Amino acid sequence: MRTEEPMSEAIAIPVVVVPEASPATVVAARALSRRYGQDDTAVHALRCVSLNIEREKLTAVMGPSGSGKSTLMHLLAGLDRPTSGEVWIDGTNVTKLGDTQLTKLRRRHIGFVFQFFNLLPMLTAEENVLLPLALAGRTPDAAWHVELLASMGLGERRTHRPSELSGGQQQRVAIARALVTRPTVVFADEPTGNLDSQTGAEVLELLRRAVDAYGQTTVMVTHDATAAAIADRILFLTDGEIVEDLGPTSAQDVLTTLAALGSMATGSK
């Protein structure tokens, strides 16, 4: 940790304590805030958050409803713009990009996995997986996408449409779609939230395998302690601020931490 010195009195940049970046940093946020509304009706969804996301690691983001975890993910992924602060992805300042540049950056550097799959119903599993490449005007690597479909257990389902697939199979397609461009980072928003516990565990195993086998940097927003327990790092948010930052730990320890943070929040009111 270090404290940045103000650049000059004329610019009047506030002093902000930020994490020291390293060569392993692939996503970085500095003094990131998001406010909705104005004056007395303003809602501060995120408050001056600074963090580094390391390459080839799985980072989980947890917190109660309204804590700011989804807002943080949307800002890091360039899906929303901060009220103040900056985000870098692989050395590019995302907050300085125009809409067209931002779209191109997302197609090149970012993969998404959503709770409700977001597959196109008229496309087959294989066509859904290849869609990001088609949108980016890139030629598919046949060997890679065949390997990807096989590793997701979809080799025999590649010609099936979403309506012919189970929820777990649809999420496998969504994960393969997120990985097919070999993105710099994958953002997963409650990836097991729409699945039963057994299917959810299988999906978590696939996300973990993508990190371990392919070196895929992943940021996962979740409310599930079991999901968070597969991560290399767990960030806990409360009232728009990071209040705890843990390394690998068990689901029980995650629950204990959540309970302790909940007690602190209740006691401060």
C-alpha cells in the first residue's frame, strides 16, 4: 500500500490510498465511485474503491443486496461509467474510451457469464459459442473451439438449441462463449444463481478449471459461500466499500465473515 502525493495545487487531486500495482495486475480500479441521482435523493452505490485484479486468478466479490458488488463488476467491465475514478484493463484506461472504442475493447478483452445465460434461442450451442468471434469479425480457431466444447461437456450437444438443453448445459454454453475469444478477463455475475446445487457445483468446477487449465483471469460476483470458496481471493463489500479482503478459505469461514460483517453493520446503525 502507498499514498499518492497530489500532483499540484492547481489540479487539486485528492490524496487517495491505493493498492500498489504489479506486473501481475490485469484489471485496476482507482478511487472508483458511482452515484445515482442528485442531492438528497442520491444513492452512493460505490464509494472510492481501489483494487487490483491479478492475472490467472479467480476473484470472488460478495456482499448483501445493495452492497455495490454488481455495480463494481459493471464498472470494471465497462458496462457502466463511474461518477468518479478510473478503471484500467490490460493497461488501457477504460474510462477514457468513447462508446465505439469501449465496444471494441470489450469484444477483445472481456468475456461475460450471466445468471440467466443470455443465449440466442435461434442459434445452436456451437453458434452461440462462436457468436463473439462473429461480432468481432474474427475467424474461429476450429481446434480451440472444438476443445472448448468438449471440455464443457458439450461435444454431443453442439447442434442443439437452448430450448433443447438443460439449465446447466445452457450455462456451460455461456461459459464456453465467454472463453472462446481467450479474453483478458471473464466477469461472471451470479453464475450459479439460476441452478440447483448439484448443477451449480458442476458449473463452479468448470470456472475453476478454466482458471487452472487455461490461465483465465475471472471475477465472479456471488452471494453463495460455496461459490466464493473456490476463489483465490474474496472481496466483501458493504455500503459500497470493500470491508474485507481474504485469500483462499472455506465456505464456513465465508459464512462466518459474512455474519461478522452483518453484525458490525447492524451495530453501527
